[in-house]
Amino acid sequence: MLLVALAVFFGACYILYLRTLQSKLVLFGREVSPAHQYAMAGAVSFPFFWLAGAGSAVFWVLGATLVVIGSHAAFHQIEAVDGEELQMEPV
């Protein structure tokens, strides 16, 4: 369902892109900018992303990334450095 929601969202963005090349969208007598059109497409798509479980997918991807980076940092060995570089000079 998430892939379908993403396909529909990107399809809508592509249709908006093609439409802005042909003519400008006028709503209630005002011209609607492409940025506002894309924002509206995102706002309409957001509930579908929520229902499809995009929040949990992002949570698991970020969690897995933090675990991998954290374990790499925990097991990373720092090279031995001479003591001269780490001493502070008096002011």
C-alpha cells in the first residue's frame, strides 16, 4: 500500500509539472504557484501515507541506521597519538 501511495503521489506531482508547463492554474481568480500545488498534493497524500504505515517504516529505517552507526563508533579503535598534540599550552 505504501508503494501505491508513493506512486500516486509522484504521479500527481508529474501531472502538476506537465500542467504548469502548459498553463497556470487559476483558483478563485488567483494564480496558484507550483510550490502551493505541490504542497497541496503533499497535504492530500499525507493521510494515505499515514494509513500505509510510512511513519513506522521511517522509524525502523532511522532506528537501524542509528544502531549500525552506533555499533561502528563503539568498536572503532582510535589510533595512538603522541602526547605532545594533546597537551594544552599555558595562556
